[in-house]
Amino acid sequence: MLPKVSRLRPHRVGAVILRHLYEVRRNANHITNMVYWPVVNIVVWGFFTIYLRRDATRPGLVNCLLGAVILWGIFNGFQRDMAVGFLEELWSRNLVNLFASPLSVTEYLTGLVAVNAIKVMIGVAFEAVIAWLFYHFDIFPMLPQFVPFILNLALFAFAIGIAVTGLIFRYTTRFQTLAWSFAGILMPLSCVFYPLDALPKSLRPIAWLLPTTHCFEGMRRIITHGELSLTHFVWGLVLNVWYFAFAMFFFDLMFKSARAHGFLVKME
């Protein structure tokens, strides 16, 4: 027997709409979905379109795009899983149990880094195999040259993940949207799918200060010229040392602040 269909009451529909409008105003996740990702998409692909208009016939363009997708998967996966791994402890109400044990913060972060590295490498392996089977792009012979840039990407991703985790420790789930969206902020300036000279001149100095930019510029150099760019590798490494040191300092500051205010036992 079919359930009885009640008459539509406009005031009740309005109440549901109002309830969700209040949540949109208070919840950053909705703002991210409505505004943030559309803006990131149009900026990234807008720059890419400008690049195509100018250099559509550049040799190795398709291979550079496929290589960029694989390397971006490494960076995005590391950064996302670092923060989401901590959020899973928060969502499962396991945080107090963890830090009531003899487990230190350093041991926790080391374990989180190790498991996320395994997860990301499995995902990248699948991407690389699919690119080889279906698009005839074989990244495996170039992997030894890619290793320095992969390490730089991983280090920068860890630094961001640690900093975002520190924010979540201090401000709880109000900052959880950064766990899976912060990498997108960097994407337009990281020159993932287009070279640095495709950016407006005013943005190039900012892009130069990102280790990701040097990694993707180095990746394109390997694919198109078959040589490792030591300049981009060294620049990326030096920047990473600074960013990683700041991230560790910032995390320690946020963790101590959260503990001092009693947030570790109040997190939901």
C-alpha cells in the first residue's frame, strides 16, 4: 500500500529552506562547494586556455599534461590524507583515547605520514598504469629523474597537512574544509598544466615561492628535454625546508594552545 501523500505546505518548505540557508552561512563546506571550486576551476583552465592558444603545437604537450595529473595526484593525496587522517580520529571520537595513551605527537604524525605515503603510492601506481595502457604515456623510465621532485612535492604536502591539522586541533571542525580544499588554493599558481610564463607577470614572483611550481616546471623539463633541472630542484628543496620548519612550529603552537584551553577533550 502506497503511503499517503500530504498536501504541500509552503510555510514548511520555507522553513526547510531557511534552515539550510542558516547552515550555509555558518558552514564553510557549503561556501567551498558554491564559490571556491568554481573559481579555482575557471582560473586554472583559463590560464591553460591562454597557454594553448600560444603554444598548442609544443612537442610533448599531451605527455606533460598526463605527467602533471600524476604528480598532482601525489601532492593532493599527501596533503588531503594528512589532515583527513586526523579528522577521522575526531569523527570517531578517538582523539582522547589516543592522547591518553603514551603516544607522543611525533609518533602519531610519523605513523600518519607512513600510512598516507602507502595509500598515495598505490593510487599513483594505478594512475601510471592506466596512462600507460590507454594513453601510451610511460612514466616508469622517467621515474628516477622524477624522484627528486616527487620528494619535494611530498615534503610540501606534509607541511601543509601538518599546518591544517594544527588549525583543526585549535579551532576544531570549523576548519575541516581546508583538509580537502587547501591544495586547490595553490593549484592556479603552481603551474600544474601550463608553464610559469603563462601566468601574468604580476603573479610570477608569487608562483616562484611555491615548491609545487618548481616541481611541475622540472617535470616538464624532464619530459620535453630529457634532463633534470637542478635549479628547480634546489629552489624547491630550500623553500620546503622553510615551509616545513614553519609548519612544525605552527602545529606545536596550535597543539599547546588547544591543550591549554582544554579543547582536546571537548572536540566533537
